[in-house]
Amino acid sequence: FGDSAKSRHQLERENSELSARNLILGQKIQRLISLETENIELRELLGAADSISERVVITELVSVDPDPYSQQILINKGLKDDVFIGQPVLDTHGLMGQVIDVLPHSSRVLLIADSNHAIPVQVNRNGVRAIAVGSGKLNELKLIYVPNTADVKVGDQLVSSGLGGRYPRGYPVAKVAKVEHVPGQTFAMVTASPSAQLDRSRHMLLVFNKNAGHVPPKSLWEKK
């Protein structure tokens, strides 16, 4: 009976140790999956960087503005990295927004979905120009002042037009999701879905564009 009780106690202890190990291994596996996803994102980002002629720097998301009416994020690059106000920010899929505030080691970015943001765009298919403004929702932009007769169709890719000099020309901004022609109205009601993964991207590119509002030192123009 004593031997049986001792064996049972030993089995319970071993079972407890194995359960703890399984828990630790499970946590490690989840961490590895997370790291693998992050590595894939970084490889895609480096691939996107190779296709950009300007100098770029990879930055990482630090925090998201908790205000539901404000679409802003904080990134981990700042004055020490020569970040400047108005600087374009992209992910592997398209434009995300622009820098609006710069601190020594971080910067605040206004996303294209914010209701205070607007960007000149054009339909990649035919060059029709429009202004894409944020709706306050991460998955929706609105095109304003699009004539009812304009050749804009669902599925059209919208790219930055480069007008105004804030954003580089030709970068993906959104894809037209809905076009509504209201009889008697001068302008059509057009909505689009952002190309960038505004609610998922953790790593982004800061573009040092010569035509931006602030011109960095010449040495920064050259992509490393």
C-alpha cells in the first residue's frame, strides 16, 4: 500500500511537471509563429523598399491612438533618424499616411483613413483625378468632387497623383469599392478600400522624398 501511494504521488508530480512543460512549449510555439509572421512581413517590406527609388527607413509601430474618432499611430523613429513633418509612410501594400509630429525618438503618423486627412489620387486605368479623404473608418475612404460623368468603376486602383508634392507619385492608395450615381446631383458618391493594411501592419517604410515639404540633407536622398 505504501509503495502504491508513493508511485501515485510520483506519477502526480511527473504529470504536473509535464503539464508545466507543455504550457511552456505551447508558449514558445506561439512565439515562434509570431516571429515567423513578423519575418515574412519584414521580407515583404524589404521587397517593397527595393522597388522605391527614394531612400527609405524601416520603422515599427509603437502604439495606436485609443480615441475611436482619431486614426493616428506612434512609430519608433524620430529626430535622431532625420524624420520630418509631412514625411510619407507606407507598408508593403500602399500608402498609410504622413508624419504630423516628430519627437527625438518617435513620431506621430496621421493615417489616410483619418477624417482630417486628404490625398490627391488618380485612377490608374485612365488617369481620372480625385481627392481621397478619410472617413474615420480604417476600411473606408471617400472620393470627393468626382463628376457624375467621370469614368470611375468598382475595382479601379487609385494611386497617388503626386500633386501638391506631399506624397510620391504612383503609389497604391485604395481600390474603388462602390460608385453611386444620384440623379440630379453634380458629383457621384464614391467609396474606396485602402490598399495599406492600416489595422494590421506593424512594420512600415519612411520615405525620404525630395519633393516633400521638408528636404533632408542630400546624403539622405540616396537609398542605402
